[in-house]
Amino acid sequence: MRKISLNAALGGALVGICLMSSAYAGSEQVGEVSTAFRLLGHNDRVVVEAYDDPRVQGVTCYVSRARTGGVKGTVGLAEDRAEASIACRQVATNLRFPDKLPLQEDVFTERMSLLFKRLHIVRIVDPKRNTLIYLTYSDKLIDGNPQNSITAVPVPTTTLIPVK
């Protein structure tokens, strides 16, 4: 009977949790480019991911961000850089909203490190201009990061945004 060390078991469990949490984030990778060669594991790269807004049917946000490669990055233990860029677009003829849309809502989050860093995409409603604003930023438990990116999706004037 083979014995497994406690460290190996905990490490495997943490890697599994990281992989599962990124799978539930709602993103779909649509492309990537390598930025640095790594002898072992994935190369460092910039990935482009698509996020469909779960409450506003017909809006997709495209986020580009750095992903760390190497052995740590391949198994999900590396901390990715905080920079990200976002562009959201109306991708359907008609937008569909729920009965009431909050004025501000954190619509997507995804881990950028094992425990402490997350990527956020926040939807902000501007009812005066009938526009949806999407903001991306990263936070860190100990010290936040002010780097952010913003985009806006104008809503056709025939469709008013129902807000709380």
C-alpha cells in the first residue's frame, strides 16, 4: 500500500479547487499569444476571454489579461499580473433585461492567484444616458490594485433599462 504525504494531498486538493473555481467563472477563451518562452510548463501569455453577461442577454465582454506560465502557472500556483483590458459589445439584435437591474453589480469574478487575488468585472447602469458601463479591476486581500479598464455599451433608445 502506497502512502501519500499530507503535503502532496493538500497540494493536489488546492490545485483541484483552483481549476474548478476558474471553470465556474463563466469565461470562454477565444485566443492567446505567447509573450515569453518557458522551458517547463506553459509559456507566459496574454489570453483573450469572452464573458457573456448573465443578466443582460445580448452583451458579451472581451477581457485580455496576462497569464503566468512555467510550472507554477501550469498547475495554478502562480500569481497573474493585475493588468487587464476590457471591451464589451452588443452581440444580439435585441438586449434582454430582468425586471429590475441593480445600479451596480459585480457580475464576474475569477481567481488570479491561489488565495488572495481576484479579477472582477462590474456592471454599472447609467439610466440618464441609457448606457451599461463595465469596469474591470483586480483586488488583493492585503493591498488593492488600482489598475482598471472601462468600456460602455449604449442601449438603444427604444429599450429602457429597468433599474432598482
